[in-house]
Amino acid sequence: MKKIVSLLLTATALIFVTCCKPEVPYIEVSPTNVTFPQEGGTQTINLSTNSMSWTASVSGKGFSVSPTSGAGNATLQLTAAASVSSSDQTGTLTIKSGTMQATVTITQSARNTLIVNGNNTVEASGGTYTLTLQYNTAYTVEIEEQAKSWIQYTGTKALSTATLQFLIAPNPGSERSGKVSVRDNAGIAQTQIFTFNQKENPLRTVLMDLYNQLDGNNWVAAKKTNWNTAEPIETWGGVTMEEGKITQLNLSGFELNGQLPSSIGTLTDLTRLNIGSNPNLTGPLPSTVGDLVNLDALMAVTTGLEGPLPASMGNLKKLTNLQLSKNNISGRIPEEWGGMEALKNFGMFNTKISSPLPKTIFENWKHIGSLLLHSNPNLTGPLPPQLGQMETDNTLFSVQMHNCNFEGGIPEEWGGIPAVSKQLHLYGNKLTEPVPLSIQNHPSWTEDKWNKWKDAGIHFIRTQQNGVFLELEQVPDAQRERLMALYNALDGPNWIKGKNWNTEEDVGTWEGITVTDEAITGLNLSGFGLKGQLPPEIGELTALKSLNLGNNPTLTGPLPKEIGNLVNLTILMAVTTGLEGPLPKEMGNLNKLTNLQLNKNQISGTIPKEWGGMTALINFGMFDTKISGPIPNEIFTGWKNIATFLMNNNPNLTGPLPEGLGNMTTTQTRFNIHLYECNFTGSIPASWGNIPAVSSQLRIYGNKLTEPVPAVIVNHPSWDQWNTYKNTDIHYIRTQQNGIFLDLEGVLPTISQVTVKELLYNKISVSAEVLKQGSHEVTDRGFVINTTPRRVGSGAGVFTTDFTNNIDENTTYTIKAYATSQAGTVYGPQISVTTPVYNELNLVLSNNDGNPVDYADVYLKRIGDQPTTTPQAVRSSTKSAIPFIRGSSRDQVLLSAAAWLSSYLKPYQKSIRENLEMLRSGTDPVRNTRGTMSRQNTNQDYDYMVKSSAEGAVQIKNIVPGTYAVRVTGYGYVKDFYTTLIIPEGITGLTVTDIPPLSVTSKTLSLFNPNVAIKPFSSPAANDNLMVLVHMSADYVKDWKGKILENIMLCPLDTTSSVVIAAKNTDQLEQIYETFLSLTDEKGNPKQPSDPMQFLTFIEELSKRIIFVKNIHSGQTNLISQNSANFKKILVEALKNSGNWNLVKNFITETYNVQLQEGDAVILNMIIRQQGTTPVLMTDGNGPVREGGNLLILSSDSNVDTLNDLGYNGNWHLGITVK
């Protein structure tokens, strides 16, 4: 008992001590974290404390607290001023009491800040320029209105420190500036304005130099439009620009005054320059004109130009037309002008130009068509003989050198003037010698060309100064004399042939002579038994085109140098003669010679380098002679039309084979080289690897070559033709003297890259080709898959194989081809192929009733390489409520029904109004019809075809993934049904439901072409109003006369409601439009008809031809029942539902069918509003386009009449079914 009392007392004492303990001091704040926006503000801080006193202080810029001291609990106001910093600000509120304290962390958002830096100087050429933007807020970049045409903001290239990129257009004119503003979207940060200053277009600088130097202020006002203004320079008079470059400058008749400045040479893109008809344009042409290397035409006729011509103009290699007539230019034409290789027309008459004319222009102007140098009194001395050696590929060639002061005679060489020459004007000079035979024998010596009179007193050639009229060299006597010179020199009395020679008979009857237009053009002395040396008089028969001296072994001595005067010669034959000695270099003048045969004779020496001038030569033979080497390089560079080069059996041809032969080019389709049975030594030059690829013969056997045939020869495209044998003992290249048979440098075969012919999940079919076998036969060829080789025969050509063993799906394999010969093994490029995943399509088809579509033909056509998303169904926006039909009398009900109709059709009123306006204006939207429509093309174009099972199942194994167009067709149950499927990789199970059934007795009328290349249509303009039209003509429809219109057939691509009008002709279509529009105002709001009974006619006869398209299955063929979806049926149901049917039932029948009558066409007019750019309707996509089947009107583009206008090659999937 005592223990219990003791314990109670102890507990009581403890309780007393505890209750009397002093209170613990504390200080607390709430919240402990506050955040201010950049605008600042005030927030409340709750202080809880048992302290007798406390103080409050705050750190951080812009923060304050109130009160700053107190005792006990309190409410403090923490204030932040608006931020002035571009960084977030922080601070701390500290409340102290003795040694205790509480803190509040303060954060304030940074002030919105924009800072823009960059270089504001822009080159005239424009380009991409950037500004550096420092920012901490969303911003907008704005370009001032006047600069938007040439400054384009192209985006931001970074985040908190951004690079603003601008695309600045080239400056077409004077210096300009444009402002760019960067604005804080919140409107807080100061807007940054940056100005781009773009330099003047340097082209404008040049044009202004021309303007200032040539007295532009006084130019003809009508011509100098916009010069010296800020307008774009392409608008300046006479300036033509293309892609920012000045390509043409026409200052003709501007009244230029002064000297052309050197700055003209900086306009290097000029193709045409015309400074003519400016008599006050003085001084010489500046040398910088030679920098205008793209110039095609330079015109400076009738100017005051003077002084010498710049040699630099020889750089104008593209110049085709140069006219520098009627001026004071003096001096000579520079030799460098021969560099104007493209020149076709040259005029420099009525000038002070002097002789002589440079040889280079006659040698290099090979496209010349007109050479006009008349009326130049300082052109004196002899006429230039080199003109007779000119060549041209032009179809005409006119030479005018009249009214100058040339002396002497017309050069014999002028007989070689190109035959296309139509004019040779030489009158008014100081010529005195007779017109030579070579001129009279020229093809152009006719009364309508050279031998022509200007007028009654002036002959174009023969009339000269001082009353001189040139004689004609007597043709008959001169020819007879020259032939007799041959007869006498070559032992004519003992000739074997030679009938009528040395008689008074006309020379045209002399044996071997061909006379054309009284000129000897052919001389065939083959086998005459000529004896002696050919006399120099042979060179006077300048009209000769063909000369044959062959089969005259006693014709000895060298060919005379005068033979080089036969500039019209095309054929020279001297085979099997006793000709000897050196060859005349003058024969290099024979630039029309195409066939030269100098075989089997005693000719010695070397071929003259001048023979490179025989530029027309095609066939050259000089074998079995004593000719020596070296063969000159000039013939290899000059003979660019060569086809046969025969210099075999010439024992004096020794030393190395000519390297220059490898540099030859030819325009011919063949090139045969015979250099066999000579004494060449060494090796075949490496340069011969460049012999033209048309070469079919290279014969060099029987020489003294010893080195292996180089690899470049074995690699030559013609090696397979060259690498042949003359007989069993002689190889055309490798067989040499002294029993030597040349080795071949080892050349590996050439193998192609592997081509994959078929790639399946379990099979890889490949092919490759041994393109060239190289130096030795290919003994082994095949493929290496990964590291495993497979041999596939030998030899050259294409080879193939199939890899089927151990081939797995979705696995990468490396494959390369190889070929092996004695030279080694070569591998083609390695490719990597990845076998596809095994793909399988399991498709189930069912109809509207959920029953399987069995035993149907299913076609699939892949229309996309990559699987794409099926067009998403677009739901139409919620429509306003349709008014309820009310009324207590027939007329009231009809008026209410009219309002009901207009409300129901309001979404389509705009399109209907536009369509009617087109009809009324004569713009017939169904105009492109024809009398008889062709039946549908049943040709198939598909990738897969399979028949569905009894359960409607379709299985296609190893199908290629992608987007597919699908066509389902059958007998009686399913006609043409279309949809699209996306088939991914792997094994895929898909279903197609709601395939509309069609009875056996139903027929389809459509201009849609059955195929699997369907293509969805979308107008380029978003939210466009479309009027789709299909016109099946009366002739097309007549076979279905008496049938009932059963369904509207279409393939819509979204679920938006639309309407189809099925009219029998355009008059009925217009009547439907007019009735509807009579019930609405221009905004589509209801308007009462003046006579309700007239509205009855519309309801009874026409309203059943308006079919509403809704509740459809997007992306596939739908059949919309005309009987249940027509407007009349909907209206009658609405009348019954409103309880007003009894008031009008005696006037409106419940017949809804539309029957095709005699003479009816079928016009389907579908009115759709496109949702965004989502496709709205399917087309057949693969045509052919049928008249009346692809008509289209867009509200966005009045120029569109048909699908073709927007690139759709086909017709609408819009038709009807009848039964």
C-alpha cells in the first residue's frame, strides 16, 4: 500500500513540473518561396512567432518589404518593382528575432528583351544574310511593306541566341534600304529595328557609265526609257536581262555622243550588242570589247568609229555576226581575228580599212556565209588568193569586194571557192586580166549567180574602173592546148587507148575526157600506156574533179607540184605506175580531195607535212611503194574524216610506229588501219589506245615489233575485232617477222555489277556480265554470296543464277560477280541486298448484309512505294436546324415546304447559283460530248489477281508492302467495286465490309474505265466548291431505254454530305437550278414562291432527281439508292411526320422512280464542298479520258474545265445502275 501511494505522488510531481516549464521561442513564415512576374507586384507573407520583437529585411534588386519590424504574429507585404534585367532576378526576405530567423526565397522573371546585331551592308547580288538576335521572349519578325519584294525572312536558326536568316534578292537597280522589325509578342520588350542597305547593282554602275560617257542626258527620249532612274534596269530602254544578267544591249539610234568607254567589257554575259545608227559615236572600239566572250552579234553600222581595230576581238569565239560598216575605221584587220571561229556573217564596207587582208581569216572562218568588204578604197594590190581555199559548212557564201582598188587578175585559186557561193561581186576595181578558166568552170558561173549583170551597164565581175571590161579566158582553145601538152609529153602517138585525141573533134568526144558545162571535170587515162613524166600543164585543168593515171607502169618521174592547183579535185588515182621521187607539198592545197590512191609505184621520200591540209580526205592508200618515215603528225591531226589508212607493204617504213595515229579523230562510221609488212620496230604506242572506237581493222603483222601488246590496246573497244587471225598462221597484230608472236600484257576481264532480277524472302535471283574478256579467255566466272563462291560457266557475256538454299527472310547478304582468266581474277562491285520480310495478305470481303463476297475476282494494283495513310473521313460541320413543315391549308403547307427545301439545300446554294450563271451565260459545263460513246475498256492493269473463297477470303502470299488500289468484280452479285488498302510488312489480316450487292438484272452506266489504277482527286485550293459533271449522251444511254434508275454509284473519299442531280438534259438541269434559286435570296435564305402550285410541279417531276449523298462508307464504292435517298421521298416523309400530308396528298404522288426514256441523256451533277485539301472523289486514274466523263468546275479557278487541266488522266468514279 505504501508503494502504491509513493508511485502516485511521484507521477503527480512529474506532471506539475512539466506544466510549469517555460514556452520555447519560435518564428515561422508562409509561404517560404514566392515568384513575381516581370511586371512586379505585391505578395502577402504570414509571420507566426512568439517573439516579443522581430525585424525584416530583403536582399535583391527591386524588392522591398513592409513593415520592417514588429512583435508577435504579423502580415507582411513583399513588393517587387518591374524588372529591368534581361535575366531572372533572385532575392531573400529575412526575418530575425534574436538568434532566430526565417527566410523567404524570392524569384522574379526576367524582363522581355530583344537585342539585334549584324552587318547591314548587302551586296547587290543579294543572297542569304543573317542577324544575331539575343532574346528571352517570343517574338515576331516583320519586314516593312516596301521591302517585302526583295527581303524574305527564311527562319530562325537557333534558340535563346538566334540567328535570323534572310534571303535578299539581287538588286536590279540603284542602292536601296529596307527595315526589319523584331517585335516582342507580349509588347513589353523594345522593338528592334534593323536596316539592310543593299549596294547598287554593278550592272547598273556600268550602264550609268555608258550613260554619262556618251552624253545620256541628250539621248532620244523615246528610246532611253527609265535610264538614270531607280527603276529596275531590265525596264531600261534597249536592255534585255535573263536570270539577272544583261544579255542584250540595243543602243541603235540613241544618238550616242563620245567614245565607247572601256567599262563595256565588263558586261561579259552580253550575247548581242548594237551601237549602230549613232554617227556621233567616235573614237576606236576599246580593247575590252574582246572580253565579251559570249557575244553572238556585234552591230555598229553607220557610226563615227575610227582608228585601228583591237586585236583582242579575236577572242570572240562565239561571234557569228559582225557588222562594222559605214564608219571611219582605218588600219588593217588584225591577224588575231582569225580566232573568230564561229563567224557566219562579216560586213565591213564603206570604211577606211587597208590591205592586205590577213590569211588567218581565210583559214579559220569555216562557217562563213557572207564576206562583205566592198566600197573600201584603201583595199589595193592583188586579190587575196587564200580566199579560194576557204571552207564553209554554211548553205550559202556571198563575197562582195566591189568598188575597191584591187589590181591584176582574179586568182586561179578562186576556182576553189565553196560551191554554195551565190554572189561574187568584183566590179569597180582595177582588174585587167581575163577571167580565168577556174572561175568559168566554177559551179556558180551561171547567169543567176556569178555571171550576172547588176544592170544594163555593170557586170558583177567583169566591169572595172576606167571603162575596162574583162575578157574571158577562151575555154575550148585553152583546154585543147593543155590536153595536147599531155598528149605530146606522154608519148600520145603510141597510146593503147585515146580515141579522137589529136583530132579536130570536140574534146568532149576524146576518150577518157568528161566535160561538164564546157569544162573538163574528169580525166581518166588509166591503161592508156602513158610514157614519160606528167607535164606541169596538168595543173591548168583547174576544173578537174577526178583524175585517174593508174595502170601506166611507164608513167615515170615525180608528180608535178602544179597538181596542187587542182583545187576542185575530189579523186586522184595513180595505182600501178612508175611514178617515183618525192611527193609535192603543194598537194596539201587539195582540201576537197576525198580519195587518194598512190599504190604500187616507186615513190620515195616522206609524206610532206603540208598534206595535213587535205582535210576532206576519206580514203588514203599508199602501199607497195618506197615511201619512208617518219609519217608526219600533221596528217593525223588534219585528216578528221578519214575512213581507210592503207600504208602496208612499205619496207622503208622503219623505226617506231607513229604515236600521232593514236590522236586521230574521224567523223566516219569506220576506220581501217593497215600498216602490215613494213619494218616498224619496238612496240605498239600507248597512244593507240585512243584510236577511234569505230576502228574495225588494225593490221600490223609482219613488222619487227618485239614488245608485248600493251594493256591499252587490249582494253580498246575494238579489241574483239582486232584480235583475229588472217589465217591459221597469221594474227593480224601479234604475228611478226622472224617467227615472233607478241605476248599480251595481262589485262583482267571486265565484269559488271550484279543486277538483282528477283528478290523474295527465300530467293535471290541475280545476273552479271563479262563485258570484256581482257587479254585471255575467261575460264571461270560466277558469284560470291557472302563468302561462298558459285561457278556459272566460262567465257564472256551475261550469266545468271538463283540462290535459294539457306536464304532467310529479313537478312542482309553481300553479292559480287567474279571472272578468272590467265591474267588473274577480277571482282565486280559488291552490293548488299536484304531479303524482305515474308509478307502475306489475308483479306475478308463482306457485303452490306454481312454476308461473304464469294467467288469474286479481286485485283490489286500497287499505287504507292511506301505505305500511306488512308484518307481520313471528314465529318461535315453541324448544320442549322431544318424548319418544321407547318400550315393549316394546302398553300400554307406548300409555302412551308418550300422554306424547308431551301433550308435543306442551303449548303449548296452558292455552287448551284454559280452553275446556273454559267448555263445562262452560254458557258455550257457539259459541252464536250460526242454522239456515240465507246464501251468500257476491260484491259487489266494489276499486280495481283485472285478469286475469293466461299467465305469471301482472299490470301496473297509474298505480297510487296505498300498502298494498293483494289478492284472487286464478279458475275451478277458484285460488279466493279473499288477501295484502297494499306498493306504493311509481315502477315496482315484486313477486312473490307459493306460491299454493295447488285442483282443479276442490274446494269452499270458509267464512263469510269474499269482498271486498278484509281487516283483520288483533290482541288489545289483548300475548302473549294466543286461541281463534278458526267455526261452520258443519248446515243450512249439508248440501249437502256425503259430501265429504272436504281442507284447512284460513286467512290467518295470523305463523309461530308453532298448532293447529286441526275438530269436528262441541260434544260432540265437548268430548270432544277432555277426552281431552287427562286426559293432563296443571294445568301441562300428562304424566299416564298409567288405561286405555290408551281412549286408542286417541281416536287412531283423534278425533286426525285435530286439525290442526297450521306451516311456513306468513305474510301470505297457506294451505291446510293435513288428510290430512298431522293429529295421527293425525303419531303413526303417530312410532310407525313408533320401531320400535313392529308392537305397535299391529292397533288403529290408517292412515285419516286426515274425511268430512262427515248432520247434521254444522263447528266450527273455532283456538288461538293471540299474539306481543306482532303480528296473528295475517286477517278479511274489511268484513262483513257472519255468525252463528257471528266468535266469539272472549281469556284477557285474559272480556267478549269476538265480533270485533265489539273493533271488527272481519267474520268470520275460517278455513274448509275439501272434495272
